[in-house]
Amino acid sequence: MAADNNEPIRLTLTMSPALNTKLEQLAAANCATKAEILRKAIVLYELAYRASLKDQRLGVFDEDERLVTEIVGL
């Protein structure tokens, strides 16, 4: 059931030790908490999802605006 107010919702998350290590590394490298990294990941996933609904794609471009990597499988 959704909350009727803006109070934060607490979740319990189970992940592999390897995935937790990656999450900790990302958090440390960005001076962020693991929760902040997960929130940003959800925003990025939503962006990819909305793009796919419009037959658009998500990619990484270099400084010359050349496609370096296309994100697939999200």
C-alpha cells in the first residue's frame, strides 16, 4: 500500500556480496551513500525505460559526440 504522505519508505534489500562491493565502491567514489547511488540508478533506469517506449535508445558519447557505448537490455 502506498503511503499518503512524503515520509521515507524503508526497504530491505538482498544482494550478492559482489554486487554489494560494487555498490560500496560507487558510493565511495562519488562521496555518496549506497541509498543515493540506488536512487540515481532508479532514475537512470526510468530514463532508459521511457526512451524505449518511444523507440529511442540510451548511449554514452565521447567529447566529439561519437557513440562509444549503447546501453541495451534494460
